[in-house]
Amino acid sequence: MVAVSRCRVCDAPIDAFMSFGRMPIANGFLTANEIPNEYFFELAPAFCGACGMFQIMEQPEPEKMFHEQYAFFSSTSRHMQAHFEGFANAVLGRVLAGRADPFVVELGSNDGIMLRHFQRRGIRHLGIEPSINVADVARGHGINTISEFFGRKLADDIVAEHGHADAILAANVMCHIPDLPGVAAGVQRLLKPDGVFIFEDPYLGDMIAKTSYDQIYDEHVFIFSVNSVARAFAMHGLELIDVMPQTTHGGSMRYMLAPKGSRAVSAAVGDALAKERAQGLDQGGTYLRFKQNCEASRGLLMRTLEKLPGKGKRVVGYGATSKSTTVTNYCGITPDHVEFISDTTPIKQGKLSPGAHIPVRPYTEFTRQYPDYALLFAWNHATEIREKESAFIAAGGQWIVYVPEVKIVS
């Protein structure tokens, strides 16, 4: 475990403003005989007043989180497939159009959900995915992928073998990397002078507004804002030239950066910075109010869950997500509250949820005998799920949701 007392980006002293308590690996689904050796750390977020970066104080070693049994595959969501097709098409049209023999690199390329759109067009590409089992899926689809962690040295190696990149892409991965300065240095080295670096991650402004504290878990060492991204990459000669809000993952932001002075800066950047100041994202008091909102949400969710079993009602979790690990462990949700968690990912089925040890069962167990209530852990896919589960509602089922507020909905 790596614990810090100074900001990972600017080295200013930082202190946690709250603690979510003892927390396991978010994707650490386990069998009963693995419980005695389950790993825990303290999940405590901090806000750096000097550079504006939101980060967690302790993070497990990367090998504990991203490995050959990593349990997240992007392509399991139909909406995410469509989202990444749109992302790829935006790059093809805005960045690569008219370029001779362009080269695209993706950091944290997962199962190749985005790079496939470049591969199908015969565009030179390289995926960098540390989780071997996920990378193997991409390679099986003919997508060039290596299983390493990205930094300056790997950038040197890629340049030597493939040349500089026209575009470097990343989706829901930059927030996972504690050595942000090392990645920024690698990006600076790998990019062409007129190249762009485009990445998207969960957005701090949305998390604060929605009290979606389950965005905070071991993999998310940072939750970015426009301000913190602009400052962090400016230290490495990269300028934030555009920002594009996204609806994915409960509210994300897409950032476009380029070597300083190489491209015009969109008015959207200044507008977003002004909006962040108005929201108070640069003020410590905002995070103390966030702490209070988290505690209030926890209290209301637990009061809701604790009264249902006594009324003879069945509650089942929907979606064994990384986010659910923070919620179950912070709130104290146990198998006494939630009978099991339904999930479609085979690698999670038949195992227990991290820390809370709630059984994870196949989706067919959910449909075989609908519960009275489904606790929607996968709330960021609510639109897709509600479309899919009309039969559950028709059978009298109801959803328990907790973002942006705790309530029961049909």
C-alpha cells in the first residue's frame, strides 16, 4: 500500500477531510476460503488547496487491483459500446482526418472496445492494458495490445518501435494512475508536435452535486476537475484546449490537451472553469459539506434497508460494481440486508462481494423469482437497465436508488 501526506501532483501537504473506513479492493470478488487473507486499506479522500486535485490518501499497489483476474470488461454494456464508437468517430473526424498513416495509442485499452474502430479501418494502433486477462480478449480480436504500465520509459520504447502518436486516448483510466506526473511526461514524449491527448474520467463537479461518493474507491486515486487537469498537465508543457461533458459513469468530462501553443483553446475551457468556481470546487468548505451529505445519505439508505426484511420483503442487489464495494462497506450493508447481488459477469458469479461478503449470483437468479426490491448499485447505467427490466416492474418490483438521493422508485 502507498500512503501519502503530500499531493501526488504538486507536492503540497494534504490531509484527509473524511474517511470511508476500512475498505477492500473494489473488484476483489472472492471465495469463502479467501476471506481470512482479504486485503483492506483505509479509504480517505483529500483535497489539495494548492493545485485543486481531489485524491485518496492511500492506494493499494497496482498489482493488487489490475491483474490476470481483473473483473471489469467494458464491452458488457451496450450503451458503453455505443459511447466508445462515438468517441472513436470524434477522433477520426476531428484529429485524424487527412493525416497520412496516423498512429493511435490508447492507455488502459481494456478489451479493445474503442480501438476496434481504428483497427477495422486499418489505422496503426497500440493498446496498453496492464490486466493480462482483459488484454488477451483484445488480442483475440486482432487488436495490438501490450500488458504494461505506461510512463516515460514505455513512451521511449514505443517511439523507438512505432514513432510518435497522432492521438493518445484514455477512458476511465487516468484517474487510476497515481503517478500522474510520470504519465504526463510519457504523453509529452510520445505525442507528435501537432498531436492531441484526449481522456475522459468521472467528473468532480458531478460527484459533488450528486453526492455520488461511490465514485471514490481504490482504483480512483483521483477525481478530476477542469481546474486540476489544466494545472497538472501544464507542468509538462501540455495545454488544456477543450472540454466536453459526458453522461457516462454518472457524469464524466472529456479533456483534450495538446503541446502548449500548438492549437487554439476553446471557449468551453474558460466557461467550465467559471462554473467550477461558482460551484465552489476550489473551496475546502465544499468538501466538508460533501462529507455531511455522504453521512446523511448513508443514514437514510440504512434506515430504508433495515425496515424491509422485518416486513417480509426480499431485497436483491443489481450490479456487482466497483462502486457497490464503497457503498456496502461504508454503509454496513450485509447479507442480512441484501440477499444476493445479481450480475452478468461470469468471473464474479459464485463469489462473494468484497468486504461485505454478499453472494454474487447469475442474472438468471434475479429473473427466476423477482425480489420485492432491487438495490441499484449500477445506477450509472440506470437508463439501459430500466429499459431492460420492464418485466420486473410489471411484476410489482421496485428500485431502491441512492444517487442523487435515497428513494424507492418504480
